[in-house]
Amino acid sequence: MDERQPQAPLRLDVVSLFPQAFHVLYALGVIGRAFKAGLAELYTHNPRDFAPGPHHKVDDSPYGGGAGMVLKPEPVFAAVESIPAGHRRRILLMCPQGRPFCQSDAQRLATDHDQLVMICGHYEGIDERIRCLADEELCVGDVVLTGGEIPAMAVINAVLRLRHGTVGQAESLRQESFCQGLLEYPHYTRPRVFRGMDVPAVLCSGDHGAVARWRQAQREQRTRQRRPELLPHPAGIMTMSGGKP
């Protein structure tokens, strides 16, 4: 049974030069259904709407010279300042220089805040003064993208699926990768044999205790092989039986 308490709708505000990019979220399975069910509300704010002049210019050449254009501070500040502030608001800057976004961040943002404001950079970079608007800077890995829209959508997806009511069975959230510092165990479904590859016999045994032990062992083994840095200490982790893996 899902013991999580109902939550007020999560307000999501995105400051982006390409607000149309976020329309795809409404068609993404459980995420789209969460919006339709009123579990979250998405608002986009285009800095061009806050830029003066007939051309609504939002970028300019960098001081000191160099290639590319830099996102100007005035329209971004105006866009962020136009957003109504919630009681527990958190402002995030999507930036390749930010701290890598991880599952614990998603859990924290999903439970500790009722409003997330995401600023998406673009062009060669942002005017450095824009950083003072953000409570924290996040990236989605050691890679540079054309803008912050894809990272912002990744944050929205990861956070919203952890909100009460988005995922039908809360148990599935407690058994997935990165919960308890481990990767998830392998999954199988019908047919039992596919191109010579068989489903492990234990999963068809009907022995729920044996299945639980097998899954835990698989989680530990996969984490040790694929993401050893997630383990609490170099020697590995304790198994369910209390012994070394």
C-alpha cells in the first residue's frame, strides 16, 4: 500500500528561449498523465518577452572578445522576477559547470519543495551575473549541450515521477536503481525462452524468499561490476545474510 501523504500540485516554472520544447512532456506516459491529473503545473517564461526593443534582443557579444554570443542578464532577471514565488521555492540553473544531478537530488527536490524554477542557458554561455539568481546549479553529466532545455526536462521527469500519485505502485520506486545505493536487479517476462536465452529458474520457482535473495544478490553484483563507486566502502557491501558479497 502507498503510505506517502498526498501533496499539493508541484509548480514548475521554466525560463527558456525555446518553451515549445517542453510540450513533449505532456505526451510522456506517466509524466503526461501526472500533468493531466493536476499533480503538477508547468509554466514557461521566454526571456524574449522581457527584452526591450523591436527585435527583443537577448544576447550580445562577450566582453574581452571571443567566439559566440552570451545570454544577457536583463531579460533573464526580468523573467525570473515575474514568476510568483511559492513558499518552498527552489531556483535551479541548468549549466555544464553545475553539480551532476543524481537520484538523491530528485528525491530532495520532490519532497522539500513545492515550486521549482529552472533557468535554461543557451548560446556560448550566460552572463556570469545570472548565476546569483540560482539556489543551485545542476548538470546532467560531463557534456555540453546547445541549451539547458534537455537537462531541465530530465530534472522534471525525475522529480515528478517521485511525487505522490505519479507512479501507480510506490513499491516500484523503492526497488529501482540508486535506491539504497544499489542498481536495480534484472527483469524478465514472457516468453520463458527467447532465442536460446532462458529466464533464471528461481524466478519461476514460486519461492518468494529465494526470489528476494536472488534479486538482492543481483543488485549487489551489478553495482559492484558497473558502478563500484556507489558502494559504501571499497571491500563491497554486506549481503542480506550478513556476510561479505
